[in-house]
Amino acid sequence: MDDKITSVEVIGSGCANCKKLHELAVLAAKELNLGIEVAYSDDIQKALAMGVLQFPVLAVNGRAVLTGLADAEKIKKAIAGNH
């Protein structure tokens, strides 16, 4: 299937919100039974190349789907609805 989620990544500076988004994204991926590891990157240039200026960034399959800290349900919806 072309719309399969192959990667989920949080990009941030390492701040508390960035770490929290990563933690919540890991939980969301487990709840969605994705069977993939949620990566964390502090490569701000990567996010800028996606056209994002707000951090942290949640990316699915290399595409930014959420910026800033969000609750677990919003994160799950962003992951599940953007693949």
C-alpha cells in the first residue's frame, strides 16, 4: 500500500516541549500499532527544509503534520490522518 506509514519523526531543539512531543508520539505510535520506532532529530535545517518555522515538528513519512506541543489524541490523529 502506498499510504503506509514508514517513518514518524520529531524534530526539535531538545527543549522540554520537544522531548514531551517525542514521548507522546512514541505512545501514539504504539497505540496505533505502527510497529516502527519514532525518531528524534535536532536537525533544525531538516524542519526548515519542510517549510516549518515553529518547533517542535512532528513529521510522518518526511512530511510535517504538526507543529508545537499537542495532546496525545491530537498527535494520534495527526499521525493516522497524514500518511
